[in-house]
Amino acid sequence: MTDSVQRLAAALQKLPSVGEKSAWRMALHLLEQDEAISYELAHALVAAKQKVRRCDRCFTWSETAICSVCSSENRDTTTLCVVEKPRDMWVLEQSGRYRGVYHVLGGVLSPMNGITADSLTLEELRNRISSEPIAEVIIGLGGSNEAETTAHYISRILQEFPITVSRFARGLSAGMDLEYADRFTLDQALNERRVITGGYR
Ligand SMILES: [Zn+2]
């Protein structure tokens, strides 16, 4: 195969869940398609990379300084859900069951991989709780060991605030990623969340 096709396949293989075979299939498929499709794909990639930034408040992806969820007047600003990545926020948004606001941590604590408290948006989380009318923080992290450690860490640093800290119900936190949870599990996780500290709902 030509160098250019090889390069394209190698680039596609960097995408999640794309193995060598699928990368080649995609590359060859694109070659057979109309040129316009390739231009559209390339243009959309560059535009997304250039226009999308972090929301100044919740740190999800946004094209404006404050994202559409943070700037909406229809959200319950007293409830804040802490998630690991923007994709988790999107999963919850798609379920349509959560009406609060979010805070994207940017990862979970993993000292072995160099992810320490400083590299997450924990300080920003504390600042938000000090300045926003938040009454409950729901820790919406997955169930990995790192996520568990991070959840404990967060509940500890939030102890100084007069708020309720809760976690998603067991079904979700027992080792499942938000990304793979179905709507029923998400519903259950939200409705049956358990309080860790700070009173009762
Ligand atoms: Zn936001």
C-alpha cells in the first residue's frame, strides 16, 4: 500500500476502539468515497480542535467561556455532580434524568501514573462550593480502585462545608464505567444514591 494510505491508517488507529484491521478498512473506504467526504472529515476535526475549549466553571468541553449547562437557567444549581471526564457528563445528559450542574475532575487519582490531586480540578471544586449555592455534591465516579480512592479523598476535603456529599448507588459504583451504564442503571444510581457525609436528603 502507498505511504499516504499507510499514514492514514496509522492515524486512524490512534482512535479508541480502532484496531489495525478497522483502521485499514476505514482508510480504504475513505479512498473510495467522494473527495468531499474526506474534506468534511478533515475540516470538522481541525475546527473542533480549534474551537473547543474547557468551560471556565465546570471544565467540560465548550465553544464558549461558560458552557450551555452552566449558563442554563433551567438547571438546579444546588446539586453538583462530580464526574471524571466530559464523556460521563454527556452520558448523564443523554439520560435526561439529571437536572443539576456538573464538575469535571479531569481524571481520578492515580499516583502511579502521575495523576495527583494537583493535576485534577479539586481546588476549583472547592472554590465553587464556597461561592455557589451548592447544597449537595454527588460523586459520580466509576467503580475502579482509583475512582474509590478519589471519592474518599473528595468527601474528606469537602467535610469543611455544610453540604451533603453522596455517591451513586452500588449498581454503578461496583466496577462499572458511566459510559457503559444503561438508562435504568443510571436512573437507579441517581435515585438510590447514598449519603457519605453531611446530613440527609
Ligand atoms: Zn460548564
